Amino acid sequence: MSKIYRVAATAGVVALAAGLTACGGDSLEKSGGGDSSGKPGKGSLVIGTASFAESKVLAELYAGLLEDAGYSTSIKTVDTRELYEPALEKGQMDVVPEYAATLAEFLNQKKNGPNAKPVASSDVGETVAALEKLAGPRGLKVLKPGKAVDQNAFAVRADFARKHHLKTLSDLGKSKQKVTLAAGDECPKRPFCQPGLEKTYGIDVAGIDPLDIGSVQAKQAVKDGKDQMLLTTTTDATLDQFGLVLLDDDKNLQNADNVLPVVNAKSAGSKKVADTLNKLSGVLTTADLTELNKKVDAERLKPAEVAADYLKDKGLVK
């Protein structure tokens, strides 16, 4: 089940045109970060980001690394993948933080139609290989997948988990507890939501409360006992504020949505760019990303500040 905030379509070529205006009014098509010489101080790169906090933090992390390597960077926010992915193909953007399984299925459906046979799985290697096969012909290069994973996840009240000895979704299935699930109204039809919970884990889903994924309303409904579980994501930074905990997807129902950079192969496909960004992929964990999200979503710090502190703390920049 693709995360709503990552795949929701929006209309408007005007929005794309407005979102893709470089600083000082320069066309983004003038940017270029190929830097085949590999020397620092050559080239500028436009980093694209979606409009939610996590994507902005990742974009700032990429910018910090690339600037430390000698590139000049700018960050452009565009609301949805339907808008920023074509811009990346055209070279109007050079680098975008992405999610392996979600992008693989997006490109799969773009090529083969909305009913295309899925190519992503819970295996990160297989998923990235499928993504590379789809991305290459579009002029995109997929860099190293990171340790950090932001995929669909399910949360319950902490006291509910303690009472029924729940740490995993398998535990919930074995407990025979009926649950009302706060999730999108498409959940009953999605293989990674109600059907998967029932088939893979034997969870008794008594009903669906049609609330947005990971929304305050969904969390409050579980906190208040109206619902027993909600659909959210693995990097949800505000669960503890509602007394909620994630149950581990121990049978790997969800696809491998590992965070990874995707670049325009022509403008940012150099080894130097890859080596620079791959440093983060080898360090950033799911727990790290959740904490960074918390600093932005809960503590109201700026993504640029949060990213800069993290890069320094991890010794990733000079």
C-alpha cells in the first residue's frame, strides 16, 4: 500500500512551472552537476523534495554532503511524485530522495499501466534491481539503498501491547484479539493492509475506520480506545505523544521502501556524486530518520538545521 502523502496525484502544470524556478529566476535547465573531472567546486545541483518534512530533511542532508564535496546546491519543493519525477527525467532537477519500492511501482505503472504486475517486494536487493531496470531507460540512476526504511507500519496503544504481550504482528494474530483499524478507506482492497494482515498474520480485523494514514485523528482514535490499531509509517515521529508503539512486521508483509537517492544520469551521474551521497546511505538508520522527523514535526526545528547537526555529529562533513 503506497503511502498517501507520497503518491497522491495533484493537477496543475502551473504548479510544476512555479515549483521549478531556480533562484534568481534562472532556468533549472542551466544547472548541471555531472562534474566528470571529479574536481571540487565544479557544477551546481538542484535537489528536489516533496512537501512533507521527511523529504525536506533528506534533501537538506544531500545538500550538506554535496556542498561539502564542492558543489553549489539549491533545493526545490514540488508537492508530488507525479510532478517531480518527470522534472528529474528532464534534468530540471538533478537529485531527489526516494523510496525504493514506492518509486519502483510508480515507474512500473507509468510504463505498464495501473494494473501492472508488481515488481517490488520485501527483498531490498530484488526491489532495487527492478527499480534500476525501470529507471535506466528514463535517464535516471539509482544510487545505493540506505539502512533507513520508511514503509507502512501498524501501531497500537502501549498498554494494549503490554496487556496482550504484543511485540510483533504475529503476536497480535496469535492473541486472537479483534481490532478495528484506523486506515484509509482503500485498506480493505490493498494487499499490504487488511487482506495482508488477515492472510499473513491471521489478524482479526473487525472493521476499518476510514482515517488518513498516520493522521492525528487516527492516533487519537486509537489513544481513546475507539480503534485498536492504526496504519502509519516506520518513521512516524509522534507515536509516543499518543502512547502508541509499532508492532514489528516480522513476516515482511511490507515492501522494501529503503531510502535512496535517485539522480539524473546525465547531469548528476558522476562517481563523485554517487560516492558523496552513498556516505549517508551507509550511516542513516530508520531510528535516526525517525528522530530527525521528530525534531522537525514535534520540536518545530528547521529541516536545514536538523540536517546540518546530524551531518556534523556523524562526521560526514568537514
